[in-house]
Amino acid sequence: MLDWFAYVVNSNHKRRALRPDATQLSSDGFLLNVSYVLDCLCQPFMDSTFSKMSKIETDYLRRKPRVDIKPETKLNADQNASDEFYDVEVAGASNFISEIFFLTLAAHHYGTEASNTMLKTLEKDVKYLQEQMVKLEGERSKIVSTSQKCMGCD
């Protein structure tokens, strides 16, 4: 089950790209459902007092993680520094809580956050198109009068 969730998450990391190819990626609805299921799996350890936060291993990403973060943009390091850091593998195996936590984090990053980003872009596009429509409506009377003058030119 964890491998399947990891496959879904890792297959959709391009959803955060500037121009994602929707034909190669999962739909918003599918990833929203995956995020919901993962959220439900997190409920037992994500309580309001954060009493079980210590069970989430901070070394998860250095222990053969199911979530592949190598293609992600780095803010505080270049690719070489990142590769050097993650090439040093920490001994041991990750627990179930850490696996679910990081899968859920990735599902939200590639699913709901990508959808929100796309929605904001669409809102900007709609606003721009509405402004253009108002400008064109204002020009309509000029275009109509010009075309009527041209019709009388024959």
C-alpha cells in the first residue's frame, strides 16, 4: 500500500511545474482523494496537542525514502550539495508514522497545492480577459461607425 501511494506521489511531481502536461499527470480529483485517504491515516498521530510528533523521524529523507525529492527545487543548496547530503544514508528503517507523514506531505504538495496554484493562475487569466473584453466593448462603437462609413464608400 505504501509503495502504491509513493508511486502516485512520485509520478505527479511535475504538477508543480510552470506548465504541467495534464495528459501525463493525475487529475485534481484523484490526488484530492489520495490526500484525503492519507490524511485519515495520519489522524491517529496528528492530534491537536502534537503529542506524537516525536515519532516522525527527521532522518526519513536520508533512509531510502519512498518519496523522491531529488527533482525538487532547492532553496538553500545547489544540486551538488543536495546530492552529497542525501547520498549519506542513515542506518535503520523508517517507521510507519514517518512513511505516512511524508507521503501525506508530498500528496498535499503535489495535489492540493498544485491545484490551488493552478486556480490562482486561472483567476488571473480570467481577470485579464474580462479587462480585455471591457476594452473591446468600448471600441465597438468606433468599429461599427468605421465599418458603416466604409460601406458608404462603394
